[in-house]
Amino acid sequence: MYVAAFVTNKPGAARARSETRDAFVAYLRSHPAHPDVVVHHAGPTLADDGESVVGLLLVMETPSLDAARAFLADSPYAKADVFSECTVRAWDWTTGRPS
């Protein structure tokens, strides 16, 4: 199933996010503890100023919503306590689906 994860960062978490960014990006590419998760797209969401990072959007293929939630909970950002809110929803990929 495809899922979309909408994450909001905690206010004041910019430093922790910056310090763990490289580890988080590496985790998106390689996550042996979650071999059934495929990350198709991921990137920061921005504030109205178009520059300040306020969260994260991920599109993943997972066997379940719980698998997606576990993947996010094990991430370097979650372990650094960057997330204030994380919503994971099933997603119907209508256009641009990878072949």
C-alpha cells in the first residue's frame, strides 16, 4: 500500500534537525530494520517564507500503516525528538506513479 506521512517539527527543533539531517537522509536510503518499506519521495515542508523548514512529507510503499509508523518512529529525527506531530495516511497514487 502507498502511504503519505505528514510530519510537523517541534518549535525550536531546528538544531536537532540540522545535527541529524545526514543520518536521516542515510536512513531514508537504507533501513535494514524495515526491509518492507520503500521510500519513493521525501523532503522538508516549508513555512510561508518559503525557506524555514517546518516539517516533512514522505511518500512510501509499506505493507501497512503500522509499518510506516514504526519506520518513522525508528528514524534519527524521531530519536532526536524533532517531531511534534506525525500523521500517516493511506494514499491513492493517481499520477506520477513509478513503474
